[in-house]
Amino acid sequence: MMETRDRYGKESVKSKGFKWLLKLTRSRKFWEKSGEDLRKAIEIRRMLSDEPPKKLLKRINIKKGDINGKVYYELQPKQETDNKTIFYVHGGAYVYRISKLHWNFLGKLVDELHCTIIVPLYPLAPEHTHQHTLAFMYTLYRQLMNTMKHPETIILMGDSAGGGLALLLAQLLKEKQLEQPGQMILISPWLDVSLTNPDIAPIEKHDPFLVKTGLKEAGKMFAGTTDTKHPKVSPLYGELNGLAPITMFMGSHDILAADARKFVAIAEEQGVPVHYVEAPKMIHIYPIYNFPESRVALEQMVEKIK
């Protein structure tokens, strides 16, 4: 089901200004890199802290845990907690750590829903490939399932590469004949790391942030020796029947929209319902920013989860 675009109205001044700033600062140049230049740029970006901001620590309770030396966080409101738990997988093209932008968005979800959020800091490429990353995700998710009386109250959620990982995890749960989460919410998910869809080209000229060149290379880092179109790497090619209900948010000025539309078409052919929200002229992961359109998306998510 396609969400009506009328709810978003005309593009906000704040969104237009942010896109103008991205173009002015040539944000696309990062993803225009390849080879050693891209790897060096990734190393520099990795110097940024992945720990929750101090302001967030004042508002909500945050605990740090680990499984075999790999870190995850648990966020909870300081007041009474709702019975719902979000398992949130952050984006970053499989090569970046969680960012301050993600933490602030997660803080909003806790404020709105009074829920618990589990945040895995999964192994990153190129040091690790999809096998290591998904294995950690699966182990942590099983640990969460084992602690809950009602696993169906889990919401599996992720943005960008994290959205792709969330879907890969749901497909793995189905393969192992384990219970699905109550629902999935995917924000600008990266569904096909091969990026071979010809419909990407006309969108790319409007995307002020993502470029196929570097992103495709990051996808290969994640895939390792596995084909980038393998269902364990690109969930677009995986099984869709029997998965939890999916809600997907995408901006029309995001190159990943091409494969999101393809995913929805495949799901419809298979009789799998997907609630697809495509906001006009919005950029990659627009719901986690602070535009008026981001607030609309947050309200829609809260409605779905409640």
C-alpha cells in the first residue's frame, strides 16, 4: 500500500535549506571516492565517537552490554517503561559507526513511546563481512527473545544499511523457523548492495548526498567474497513470504528509492503487504533529521508502533 503524499504537503524551507547546504559543501564528494581514497575517508570518519551524547544520558537510562566483546546498548525512559521493545539497527553503509544523529532520533523514540530500545554496534566492513555482522545480530536478537514473555512485542527497525540488515535478520529468523517480530519499520533501507537497477540513474542527479560509485564499493566490502546479489547480502533477493508486517519510509530524492519501489512491486506480486511511504523530494533517511517532514514521519511511526 502506498501512503498518500498529501500528508507531507509542499517541501519545507528547512528541507530545501539543508539540501542547499549539502550541495554547497559538496557532500556527495565522499561517495564519489573509490579504492584507497575511500578506505582512507572511512578511517577518518571512524575517528568520530560512537558513544551516546551526554545530553541523552541526562534524559534517559542507557546501559552498555557486550556479547563476546561486541557492544550493544539498551535505552529506557527514566519513568515507567512500556512493554514494547525496539531492536534498532543503525545505518552507515556497513562501514560507519552509529552517529549522533542516530542517537538523537532514538532519544525521540524513547520520549514518544516510553519503550526499551536495543542498539547493536555490529561489526563493520571492510574488516568484517556479512557473515560476522549477521551472526552477531542474530545472537543478540535471540538473547532478547529469550528474555521476553511476548516476543511479538518486538519491533525490528533500522535505517539505510541498518534497514537492509534488519530485513536480512528477519529472513534468517524465518529460515530457522523462529518467531517473527511484531512488525518491521525500515527507513530508507539499502535492499540491493549491487546497485545495478537502471532506475537509479534518473534519481541520482537529484540526490544531494549519495553517489553510486563509492556506495557500490562499500557494498562489496560488506559482501566480501559473496556475490552482492546473494540473498544473505541483499535482502531484495530473499524470501518475503512469512515475514512480519513491513512499513517502509523512503524519500523520492534518494537513490535507494529505485530498489524500494522494486521491492514493493515484488511483494505485491507475492501477495505480501508492505505499507510504503515515499515522501516527495525528501533525501536519504529523512525521518531521522529535524525537518517538518521528519516530524510527520515520526508521528506515522509512533502510530504504527502504538
